[in-house]
Amino acid sequence: MSLRLSWNNEQTAYEITPELVAKLEELLKLAGKAEDVPHGEVALTFVDDAAIQELNKQYRGLDKPTDVLSFSMQELGEDEIEIIYGDEEYDVEEFEFADAAEGAELDGAEESDIREDGDEDDDEGYEEPLGDVIISVQRAVAQAEEYGHSVDRELGFLFVHGFLHLIGYDHQEEEEEKAMFGKQERILQQAGLTR
């Protein structure tokens, strides 16, 4: 098992090439190694400004486009949705399991004990989801032009930024921002994505 990238393209502003995807996979492995995160799956979606603005409004209350959003599967928040696995229903807000067929409550079960297919976590080929990273390619193209580097570098920067958010990094304070951006830059340098 290892870190895995799954991706989806929902925009037409920039071609997502196999070479770009390979570079993003390399960045994921480098970031995982640097942060001691050897396993998991990151779902990456490329969108346009309108789609990311809608998500930004819905989840952050900001009615404007942004460059990247991250939704971690490693933390529970008040906006979590009900997740159904097989014939068991897990209500994240109430932190309890209910057998959908019988309506019986099963207290004490761990979220990590359940998967979409109902099998154990150690099944070969399954990677625990770390979360979703959504990138506005329109914003990335504009920012690459503004900063004077390639669009691939900007997409790589935003992807690593999103990954670090998934595993718990933040940049609310100046020191946190310096540390996070320093990590991003080192990972990009290792992958040859220089300015």
C-alpha cells in the first residue's frame, strides 16, 4: 500500500496531460515522505472559477472564487454528511452506527473500522481516503502568469498546499504560514518545479 492519487477534470481552461498527472503523483509521494504519510488516497478535482466559487460559498461562506480548497477525511466537522456503508448507516453528527435493516444502534464503533465495501481496512489495494483537493485551474493559470512561472508549477504548488491542509497544516498565524510555505517550496524544488 502507498499514497495514491485519483483525479477528475471538470474544466476546459487548461489541458491536464499525463505528464502533469505523473508530476502530481511524484509531488504526492515526496510530500508524503517528507511528512511521514506513507499511505492514503487523495482525490483531486480540477474545476473552473464558477464551481470553486460555489463550493467556497457553501462551505466557507465566501461568495468568491479561490485557488484551492481541501476537505479532509481525517477530521469531523459540523457540516459532515451521513455516510452509508453496505447495510450499516453511520451518522457522523451523532457518532453512532445504526443497522439499517434492523434499526439497532451499535455504539463504540470506530470510523476507521468501516469502508465503502464493508471489508476490513487491511485489504490489499485499499487506501484510506485522506480527503479531497479541489483546484480552480482558471485561478492557477492567472496566478502563474502573475508570478511569472509555468501553469504546471502553480498547479503543483496548489496541490501540495492542499495536501498539507489535508494532513493538518494551517497558515492562520505568520509562523505557521512560513513553515507551511517553506515545506511546499522544498517539495516543489525536489520535483524540479522551480520558478
